[in-house]
Amino acid sequence: LIINFYLAEDANLVATLIDGMQLLEGDYLGGGGARGNGKVVFTDLNLKLMCGTEPIPSVDYADLGELLTHKEGIIEGIASELKKVSL
């Protein structure tokens, strides 16, 4: 999944993405629905960020739960990097 951010405020879209992933995992398809039966699980997540042409070191998360515990820090980090680029 690739997301292009242009403004520091756009970093908040990451919260929407992560919340959507959580809903997908826990709702009908990922939870215990008749057709889903727990088949949607996010694991081995890798977050990479490019600011302009400069890569920021990537971060690995074992699963969505670990990603959720770092959600606010991720958003703040992305916003901070975007502010540097837009100066």
C-alpha cells in the first residue's frame, strides 16, 4: 500500500487507515463471520517513509496490535517529517 502525503495534516489519514485495518480484522470477515471465520489478519507489517528522495529508516511491527500501540507516535513522526520537507 502506498500513500502520498503532501501536507503535515495529511498524516492523520494514517489513523483512518489503521482504524480500518482494525475493523477489517475484527469485523465479519476477520472475526468470526460465516464466510470470514478469522481469515483476515495483518502480520509482519513494515512501515517505510520517503520524504522527497530521502528514505527514513523503516520500522517493523509483528502484527496490527503492535502497530496500534504505536499509532500516535507514527502519526506524529510522519507529520514531523512532512514539516521538514515543506519548509
